[in-house]
Amino acid sequence: MTDSSATLLSSIPSVDKILRTENAETLIDSFGHQPVTDAVRDDLAQLRQSIARDGNGSAEDVSKESIIARVAARLEADLAPSLKPVFNLTGTVLHTNLGRAPLPEEAIEAIAAVSRGASNLEYNLETGRRGDRDVHLEDKLARLIGAEAVTIVNNNAAAVLLMLNALALRKEVIVSRGELIEIGGAFRIPDIMSRAGAKLREVGTTNRTHPKDFEEAISTKTAMVMKIHTSNYEVHGFTAAVSESDLATIAHQNNLPFVIDLGSGTMTDLRQFGLPHEPTAQEALAAGADLVSFSGDKLLGGPQAGIIAGRADLIAKIKKNPMKRAMRCDKMTIAALETILRLYMDPDRLAERIPTLRLLARKQNEIKETANRTETSMSAALGEKYEVMQQNCQSQIGSGSLPTERLDSIALVIRPTAAKGIGTALKRLATAFRQLPMPVIGRIQDDTFWLDLRCLEENNEEAFKNQLNALNLK
């Protein structure tokens, strides 16, 4: 160790001296005494090691001001929330990795109201006795869907698993081979069947399935006939599928329940918003389904949930299954979903009150106006090293909903002006946007960085533009 290193080590202030400084007391007020003390000790230990082992360090590094500054930066980074809001400019509206459906303000207020203290989650205010948490949603859901009864679990995968376990344990479930879907995360229908304790009976071929395929597969081992909506892909060409009404007839002639898994699901005809048609829960029941399941956080525009609706006797059996408790929704989900259902009771204002429907129905000319207002700010923030232009593009709905349909949109497209190192420059640019106070998530495509503006609405434009000067492009 050199003499200069020894001098530096001896000049390092003690933990106690640092904690008695005014700046340290400010940190303690913000973060607490123990976290600040631990951070100071860690910083001093790293400082001593760096000086003694590597000979690195200066008088400024060991000053109390520098130590406090490093400690403050560390505490802010360590204690910052990991889950945070972002700007979704990927072009995928219902982005699974970015939280899917945004909630309306009324639902957020409902969540806050029941989260502040006790609530009547499972308490009957009329009788003064224990209640059922599903009661807060049952009547509204049943009325909107036209079902005898409903129950709710934490997502649609759980809904399918619960229906299979409650109604088809150790028995066969007949499904068309062309509907053996895989959703995100390699989550497959055959695997769900197996985990639920049911036995999959595939019928037909990948592209063609006929009524006789189902009829010939029914035996004393059969528990149900099931149709799975292929919401995340489509098969075209030489195809054939059995209609829901025909499947219901086949099932009912053999005293079997007919179950439909709608996947993303919806409770309104999307065509009224200029969108393609997606099967609704009401249509499934009208076609003869005994049960239908679908998601809450996709096209419905609500919180993550799995909704099961249909025959009262089957719902009662499902609710008695011990797995139902493990899959139940919490009070915040119920509060949000109840609010969403109230909004659906006013169908004339759905598109303006449900953010998901509003974003999906947004017209390209409106998005163009957003691009016009933000392009100048973007160019100014990026400087001469990047070129910013508007480009027509197509958004997708996402989360397996209407996978082949696209929505006309406008993007701000950013291209490095330098001819060399474009790939590295784009990765650096994408990283800089992700590191903004409210991260901006876009996509790299065709040697450019795309920011699809479909999900940037006028109410959050200023927040988006005001943080652009914080871009770190070094």
C-alpha cells in the first residue's frame, strides 16, 4: 500500500460522523435510520477496499459530501418501486408484458376506497353473518351476460383449470384437435387438462373436424364436450369446424355439458366501435353453451380475472371445489370489476368510459394530431444525431385477441443520421427511452425505432413531452 493510499484510508470519516451531518439527517427523515446507516457502512467498506486493493480514490471520494451523495443515489435506486407505470408505444394495445387493459378512473377510485381499510368483502350487512365475495358481482354479471349464475377467479387459465377439475376429474373431455391452443409462456391446453386431472380426447384433424368426430368419441368415460376459441391464431384454407349450436346439440343429446373457453372474451359487439367481430359471452350461451369462460383484463377492459358463467347447478358445483378458494379474487379486483360492470350497464358511453375500447376505436386522424403535437418536441430532444419523421403503421390488439386484425395508426419513427453503427445506436436509444422517469417502450424495426402513438392520449401528452429532455443518449 502506498503512502497516499494509507493517508486516504486514515481520512475516511466514521459512520457516526457522517450520520450527524445535516444531509444525512435529511436522508434519515426520508428513508429511515437503519437503511441510511447500512448504506453508509456499505459505501465505506467499498471505499476502503477500492483504496487498499486497487489504489483508487481521491480526497474528494472520501469527503462526507461525496459519501452522502453516493448513499443518497443508492438509497433512491434500491428503494424505488420496481413496478411502475410506463408509456406503451409498442403498437400492441393489450400488451401482456405491460399489464394489458388500462383501468378507468372510476375503477381505480373503487380500488383505493376498499384498500384504505375494512370492507364487507365476505360479510353480509343485512344478516350480520359471513357472506360470499362473489355476491358483489353475481347479479350484475348474470344480468349482463344472460346467465343463470356466475363465479369469478383470478384469471381465465384458472377458470378453465377449475371447470375441468370440478366437472371432468378422471374423465374425458372431447376437444377438436385444431383447438389445442398454446398461449403465452408455453401454457398449453393439454397441460391444463393434465393438471386438472381430466383426460384429453382429441378428435378430427388440425384443419377439419366434423360432427361425427364428436359423436363417435362419446362414451361412458366422457365428462364434457369443450370448444376452445382460437383467439391467438386462425387457420385458413381447406378447413371445417363444428358450430357451437351443433356441438351443444350433440352434448345435450348425450346428457353432457357443453363448455366454451372464449379466451380473451367480451360482453359487447365490437363492430359498433368499428372493430372486427369477436364472439361474446352472450352469443356463446345463446348458442347452447352450458358454461362459458373469459378474461377480465383483455377486451372487457377490466382487471385480471377469469369469469365463468352459465348453468346454476354447474356453477354451484364449481364453487364447492376446494381449488376455488386458491383461485379467488381479492377485494381490489372485485371492486374494480364491479365498477367495470356498472359502466357496461350504460352501453351508449362504453367507448368513452372504458379506456381499452377507446384506444382500440381511436381513429388514425386523431392519432395524426397527436403526432403533429409531439414530433417537434421529439426532434428538439434528440438533436442532429437522429432524424424524426411520421410514418403510417398498423397497431395490433394483443393478448391473443383478433390476432390477424390490424388497426391503422401513426408512429414517430427515429433513425440515426450516422451511416455506421446503426444497430448499436438504436439499442442505446431504446435503452435511453426505457430509463426515463416514466419509461417509454417502443420497438426496433427496419433499422429504426418506432413509437406507435395509438396509446398516447391527449391527457398524458404533456407528461410524455416534458420528460424528453431527460434522455441520456451518451
